[in-house]
Amino acid sequence: MENENNKKENGGPKKLNFNSYWIYGIIILVLIAIQMITAMSIQTKDISQSQFEKIAIAGDVKKVVVVNKSIANIYLTEDAVDSGRYPDIAEGKFSELHPHYKYEIGEISYFYDRVQSLKDKNNVNLDIRADTQTNWYAPLIGWILPFVLLIGLWLFIMKRMSGGGGGPGGQIFNIGKSKATLFDNTNAKVNVTFADVAGLDEAKEEVMEVVDFLKNPKKYTSLGGKIPKGVLLVGLPGTGKTLLAKAVAGEAAVPFFSISGSDFVEMFVGVGASRVRDLFKQAREKAPCIVFIDEIDAIGRARGKGAVQGGNDERENTLNQLLVEMDGFSTDKGVILMAATNRPDILDGALLRPGRFDRQIGIDRPDLQGREAIFKVHLKNIKTGPDMEADTLAEMTPGFAGAEIANVCNEAALIAARRNKKAVDMDDFNYALDRVIGGLEKKNKLISPSEKKIIAYHEAGHAICGWFLEHASPLVKVTIVPRGVGTLGYAQYLPKEEYITRTEALLDRMCMTMGGRAAERIVFDKISTGAQSDLDQVTKMAYSMIAVYGMNEKVGNVSFHGMSQDQFNKPYSDDTATIIDQEVRLMIDNEYLRAQKLLSEKREELNALANALLENEVLLKSDVERLIGKRPYGEPSRMELKAQAKVNAEAENNKES
Ligand code: ADP
Ligand code: ZN
């Protein structure tokens, strides 16, 4: 998107903008208005020829004006109007300008013949005149309107073709201009600071140097030091890369250009390169400033690899131009390039060379503390009740990235608003979490009772296995409310925050994942398609345990991770391939049997959970404890310790009073 500001500075030709549409609109409106006014004011009554002749014989006709040889306009004498013989005519309303009656003449010569014979027979004197009239606006509508429509259509198509979402930047004249959004003090100001970025302490420290440089460049250049031209932020989507780059601009109080790598890509040849050129031109004018390119992999993919020859010329040109521009400016100009990607491995080597994106900052998904900090930032913006605590929420959201946390907070606020609450409470957050994890609730999805029973036993099977396996993650809740696409129910667990996982834990997880199908087998002696995603997961886990983590005795301590693996190009022999396949099958079968054995032993508990699920649809950990007793393993979570402390304190209070 181009913004007003850039346009003025480029001093380019003045372009048609939305105001011209207003002019077209006004012209059309005026035309319509004229048409309507004229149509309304001529209320002349239609009569037939014989009626006309009667009036003529009575001697009440003052004159007849034949317009365009097709319409006879009849004007009555004043006496006739006053006499009241013609009640359908409003008195005095008609002037010389408007006839009282009119009728359509068929054949003009026939009309004159009739009139002549009328005159002769009845000896009346008729004043007949001919007139030609044209509508002055008719040519306007006939000629100009189509042009207006055509021009409008053309502009519309041009806008669509160049892919501009809005504003003048999308027009054909601007196709080679960069679509970067500029934030500076003249329009949208960057008011993001490091305080808005929670966690990411190491990353912040790294970029602090950039901020310092932008604030007082002399300090660095006088010593001959070189500041990196480009900083590459590497991390999964939603981990706050854009936010961090913005915060750098906000802290340094410099303009911030933001553009996505895919914005350079266009169907016309040469456009990408020209957009890169334009972006850097703008940036140099605004220096010192920060240019942020999101998803740089869209243009920065390694050149000439895998692609069909010639197929990707346009992208390569764009990348080349980017490299040229990066070499072309020296850092003391004060333009710093920041880019984000989650695939640094596919970037072209030339981009990562010194003098280009030579500094890489990895941004991980936040850990427990990070999530707590991010929740604190986002809870500040919403009105919460007294029971909301960021650390509890952080515990409930393992694996969430910053964007998802922001989403949960927003979702909870919306839900609370829908329920007409004064403040957002824990219940709203629970609901929001369900929604973010599982997708929208499908209240009206029709599920037959027998299907529901299968789903309930399937989910209960997962839950029971998790409950009685020592190394499985503790359960948070089980539900059989259908959600999103194809989700009929799920069990949510609280994974431990750990960086290495032991074999036992992986095997227990596999056993738990097979628990769904095992329960179906034991209870109904049949299996269903409902376990497809479970099997998917288990298969992937088994392959990675054996072929990546070296956790199988027969295959041994080898890892084939990241090696190209296609039909013709395996990093291992056919024998090894056979062993891997066998071992994967063996491992999955074992866990399936283990799950069946466990569930047969705990058949009563399984029934209890499944029935409770059928009744309530959702079971929390506390419900499960009530039904089948406490879990024999696992230390209580922080959340539980806190709840326990609260209960203790209350008991203490009660004792005292
Ligand atoms: P990315 O660019 O990595 O895809 P963004 O920077 O666009 O992610 O993050 C999206 C949103 O997520 C941000 O606008 C912010 O609301 C939230 N967010 C992500 N990480 C953090 C964080 N560390 N602190 C606070 N908010 C965050
Ligand atoms: Zn399942």
C-alpha cells in the first residue's frame, strides 16, 4: 500500500484518485435528478382522439401544438378551465408552458385530415402549430454516460490487475512502486517500545545495539566500527518478529518501512526489481530509518535450485536487485534492514554473507515465564476480574506463541462482552482457549447416539491411558463437543516444559495416543475411522524415534534427519529400510497391546469416564479425580499448589474466627 506521504514526496504526476469517482457520481446524480423533476412536473393527462374532438367541438380548445409530429398537446381556453367542466384539471396549475391534455398522434397526415374534416363539419376554428423539441440532457445521457461507465470500469480493472488493496498505490502507473507501509511522525507513528515486547530478553539485547546506533551513529563510526546492515529475525509465525522490529523503530524514534516479501512478487516481469529499487530510494530519503521485510523467503529463496530452468527468473531478478541495493548503501547512511523468516535454511547464501544479513537472531516460542510476561502485556489492555492471573493462564497454554496469546485475550474479551459482563473472568478465558485450540463449537452438528457413544469411549480411552501411565503428560480436560473441521472431541494435556524427552515418555505418549482405538476395540470389538489422526501421530513419532533419535536397538545410534530422502536417494540401504519399517510396526503394535491391556484392567474406570462424558460432554481434571480418584503419578502443578494454598488459608481463617 502506498501512502499519501510518499506520493507527494516523489513528486510524480498527479494521479486520479478516489475524488474523481465523486465527480462522476455527482454528474450521474444530477442527471437522474433532472430526469425525475421533469417527469414529475409534466402531469399532462392522456386522452383519446375522440375525447379531443369532443372538446374541440365544444369550442374549449385554445390551441394545439404538435410536438415532433407525434404528440398533440392541447391547451384549453381560460373560460373552459374556469367553467369547471373539466374537473380533472387543477385550476391555475397550468401555464402556457404546460398543456392540459395530450394524446399520441398515429400517422401525422391522418391527423391533419381528421382535423380538417372536424373544422369543415363543425365550423370550429382550431389553432394548430407544429413544434420540435429536444431534451437537452438526452445527448448527455446518450453520449457521456457510456464514457463515464467505461472509464470507471477501466480504472476498476487496472486497480484489480495491479493487486492494490486500496488507495492510489494500486494503479497501473504505480505498479513499479514499492508497496511498503511507512510509519513515521507524519502519519501512523510507531509507538511500540520494548515494554510492549514481553520475554525475548536475549533478542532485545541484540537489537539494543541497533537502537543505540540509530540514536547516535557518531559514537560507532568515529571508532571505525561497522554496524550490521541487515538483521535477520528467525522464528515461527506469531512469535513477535514484526513486533520486535517495530519496537526497534519506536525506541530509536526513526521511521519504519514495513513490507512483506510476497509484495514484491507480481505477474509482470521486472516489477519486483523495480519495487525493490523504489523501496530503497524512499528509505534513503527518510534515513535514518528501518526497513522491515516480512517473509523474506518469498524472494530470498536460494537461486537456481530445484526450479525448472527459467521458471523463476522474475524472483531471481528481484533477489539480485535486493543484493545490489544492500551493497549499494553504506551503513553510515543510517538505513538498517530487518527481515523475518521461519525458514533460514532455504535462504540464498548470498543474502547471509557479511555486509548483508550478517546477524541472525533466533526467536523461540515463549516458555512458561515468557508466556506469563506476554499475558501480562495483553491483560493490561482488557478489563479483568480479580481472579485473573497471568501465571495460571501461562500454565494452561503450553506451546502457544505470542500471537496466539494475544488472540486468546481478545477472544475472551469478546466472549465476556457477548455475555454482558463487566469484566473478563476465568470462565471466559476457558471458553476462549477451547475455541482457539479446537476451533468453533459446532452445536448443531448432528451426531447419532451410537456415534456419540463411540466418541465418548474413544476419548475416555485416551484419558484413562494418560491417567495411569507414569510418564504421560497430566490431563487438563476431555471433551466430546464437536469442533471445527473433523474434530469430534479431544483430550488436552499439559506437556512438561522440558527440552529433552526420554524414551519412556515417548512410549507412554504413543500408548496414550493408541488408547482411543484400543478402547473402541475392547468395548465394541470394532474399530472406526475416528483414530486416523491418532495413527498419523503415532506413525510419525515411531519413525522419528527410530530413524532420527536413534532410540531403537536394532537400527542403532544413527540419525537420518534432514537427509534427502526420496525413492532413489535414501541415506541408508534397503536392508536398513526394511528393519526400520519392521521396527516401526513392532513398536506401534506393542503400544497398542499395552493400551488394550491397561484399559481391560481399568475397565470400570473407563466406563465411568465414558458415561460421564456422554452426560456432560466436558470433563475437567477435577471431575476425573472425583470419578476415578487421584492420579497415582505426577507432582501437582503450580496451579494446583496455589489452589491448595488458598484452601489452606481459608481453613486457617475459619479456624480463627
Ligand atoms: P511474527 O511477525 O513473528 O509473525 P508478530 O510480531 O506479527 O509475529 O506478532 C503478532 C502479535 O502477537 C503481535 O502483534 C502481538 O500482539 C503478539 N505478540 C507476539 N509476540 C509477543 C511478545 N513477545 N510480547 C507481546 N506480544 C506479542
Ligand atoms: Zn483419538
